Amino acid sequence: MIYQDLKTLYYKKYNIEEELNKRLENPCTLKTELVISPIIKGEKLSNEKYNLFYLPINNILLSEERIFSNSKKITDIFTQLPYIAQNKCINEVMINEIIKTNKIEGVVSTKKDISESMNTKKARFSGIVNKYKEITEGNLEKINSVEEIRKIYDDIFKEDILKNPENELDGKLFRKNPVYIQDGIKKIHSGALSEDTIISQLNDLIQFMNFNNVNCLIKACITHYYFEYIHPFYDGNGRFGRFLFSIYLARKLDILTGLSLSYAIFLNKEKYLKLLLETSESKNCGELTFFIEGMLEIIIQGQENIIGMLDKKRLKLEYALNYIEELKLSTEESDILFILTQNYIFSSSPLKDSELCSYINLSPYKLKGYIKKLSENSFVETISKRPLIHTIGEKLKKVLE
């Protein structure tokens, strides 16, 4: 028999109490101490409680294997790239990730907004940008207390959500009033109903997060579900939860897998929302199997997008390097052209001459001379004079088409 969720079996007239007991008694089942009250029509059924559990079905095991294999591929390709290409690639993927995690929640942000926030402390998105930058720098936070969750939230949203008085957290640490998610006029989810419940459930979650006997990918998926189930804030729960998920993937797999999560979720937004809501359904009795299966599929899609992008850009870079070597330019001219090419291929933001100087250890005066010569041969062109910015010229662009 195909393994199906309990809600489906209920409508097929199966005895779901009997089926639930079979699943719970299976020696392979992982039963957690995380408790939910199921939700019907957006309202919690306070008289029903289920411990979250999952069964490691074959699809989950295969997906785990594929994710680790993909992570190795990503790392292998990435480490073959020159330093500047690596740096620009991570930066570009991070910007796209932030744009997409915002967009999932209907928050509009552009590449310009995110780029400006990287250099401005008081910009609207400076908090979320700085937190994602910590992922790229390997500063991956481990959470040990509910106070740390609140601090991270403040760091991310102090110049954004928390500027709106309606989003001010009115409890000791979190919200004290109920919060609901609606789809149009229809209520589809309600978060924990009191701050005491929020704190109690988050403490249970932190204990689970730091419990070592659960596979890291499974733990990441369960943690994400339970955080979104609790919904401890008035706004920003989705972005915060995906940020935590990204940290975990970056720590256990690789940075680019961590930074491809929201992009992949955005491409599967309806599936993602359905996974969250179906898991909270009363008739599914706290089973996480299908949520985990679906989230692992989304992670794989994100990874495969990254692998495709890296393969394509690496080949372009190798082709460009061969072309530059055949030009028989001076060492300095070749270096300048190769750096500009790396930036052109891996970043949508142009490279300032001041940054170029730091990469090749040339004074602005000497760089100007080399740029002039390269420009005369259409290898380089000017984008801006204040500040001075150059990119590869039409000759090289045509080679890369």
C-alpha cells in the first residue's frame, strides 16, 4: 500500500485511530516531545493535543542521500572558482535569497535596496542583510535561550517591522495577544494563544534543536514547522523561521545550500503553505512525515538550481580565461581583465575601481593607465565616472554570449 497521510485515509473510510497506532508503534518512528493542538478552519482545538512524529519512509531516506550528494557537488565546484568569483557568487546568491524571503511575505525589495542596505546602518533592510552576511562569513548562531530568539528578531527587524507600532512586542519577550494568518477573508492558522504558551513551546523547541540524536536535515525541517506553528511575533515569523532554517543548512551542509532555501520556497510557495497547513490538520494527528518529505524536495530543487548556475558560470569563466591568455597582454592587464570578467559573470553589481585596486594591489594612478590602454582596445568600458567604475568591453561580452 502507498504510504498516505491520515487525513486521506480518513476520507477513504480507513480506521485512522488504528492506522495512527500502527505508525506510532513502528520501531522506526521518531516521536518528539513537541506538542501541537491541531487546527480546523484557522482555530486551534484546545481539547486535542498530539506529539509531533515522523516515519522515515523511503522517499525521505533517498532525499537525504541526494541532499548530501548535492552539497558535495556544490562544494567541489565552488572551491574550484577563483576567490573573487567565490566572493561575488555568494554575495549575489545572498541578495537573491533576501529578495525572495521578503517576496514570499509580500514585501517588495530590489537588488538596489539590498545592496544599499549592505553599506547603510539605518536602511530598512540593513538588519536582515547583516544577519544573512553572518551566514556567508560562517558566523552561525546556536540558540540556547528564548532571549536569544528575541535578540535575533530585534537585530533583523529593528529598521523594518518594528518601526510600525502595531508590530511592537507587548509581552515580556514576545506578543501577548493572539495572531491569525488569513487567506483573503478566510482564517487559516492561529499561533500560540498566550505569551506563556509561546515561551513554553519555544523552550521545548530549543531543547529539541540541541538534542543530538536526530538527523540534522530532519531536525531542521521539524524545527521550521514548529516555529511557524508557534508564530511568536506579530509579523516577520516566516522570514525569521526561514533565516533559522538557512543557518542550520549552512552549518550542516554548505553556505550556498543555506542561501538557496527561500528562493526554492518562492518557486514552490503554494506547496510550502499547503505543507505547513496540512501538518496542523486535526485528522493528520501531528504527523510530520509529509512535511519533511516535501521540504527535502524543496531543498533539493534549491541545490540543483545552484549546481546548474555554478556549472554554467564556471564554464563561461574558463572560456574567458583562455581567451584572455590568448590576447598576450601584460600581467597587470590580464589580471584586471580577469577580475572584471569574474565580477561580470558572477555579480549583477559593477565593481568600483577602488575595489579593483585592492584586489590587484595597484595604485589608482597605475590602474588608470592600464584601464586606458584596455579601453582603447575595447576590452574595457566605463560605467561611471563618479565613482569610477569599469566593466568588460563589447569584445569580451560577445565572447561570453
